[in-house]
Amino acid sequence: MFFTAEKILEEEITVTKGLLTLLFASVLALPISVAMFAQETPAKTKAAKEARWDGTVIRSNPDKSTLTVRKLSSPAEMTVQYDASTKWVSQEHGGKTVNDIDASQVKDNDRVICKGSMGKDGILHATLISKRLSPTY
């Protein structure tokens, strides 16, 4: 059981090749994994920023472009501000048909779903206001 210098050298070369292969694979894998996780992050933060409020319109102020919406079965109220870029739609509850409408078609006591971003002032800045229609039987 004697090892010759030649045998020891061959084993050292084999081990060195294995280590270099492992190092090369990790150098390739690191940027790929970082890129994959970096792409997921903006999607999560974007989803977290979208605010949603649904309820009944209790006050509308076309001069200030605001609606005050009371949460269903709750005293909680939210001021929803809209502008020219806000998309207005109507949809029957559970229905698939979505109709484009304008702000004048949303009145007090209408049920609405408002989506947008929450401002630091506590006002929901709406990108979408959906008027919910009662189903017709």
C-alpha cells in the first residue's frame, strides 16, 4: 500500500478539477438566482401598493372630484378622489359584462368598488371605480 508520487499527483489533479467545476457552477448559478428573485420583488411591491375599498356612496362632490364611501355593515368611511384618468365601469354582481360609464352615472346610495393607491393624506386616489348593479330577475 505505497503511494507513488505519480498517483498522489493524479488524485490532486482530480480533486482540483472537481473544485474548479463546483466553483464555476456556483459563479454561473448566483447571477441567475439573483435575477429571478429581483424580478419577483417589483410585482410583490406593486400588488401591495394597490388599495381597495368597497361600500355605498354616501356623499359625492363633483367640484372636488371626491366620493365618500361607507364600508358595508360598518361605520367606516373613506374619501375617494378621482380625476380624468380614473376608469369608470358598471357591472352586475356576479356578471361578466363590464360597461364603461362616466362619473355622472354614480349617485348617492350606489354600491361601488374603488381601486387605486392610498395617499399619505388618507385619501384613496382611484384608478378604477366600479358601480355594482343589482341583478335583474
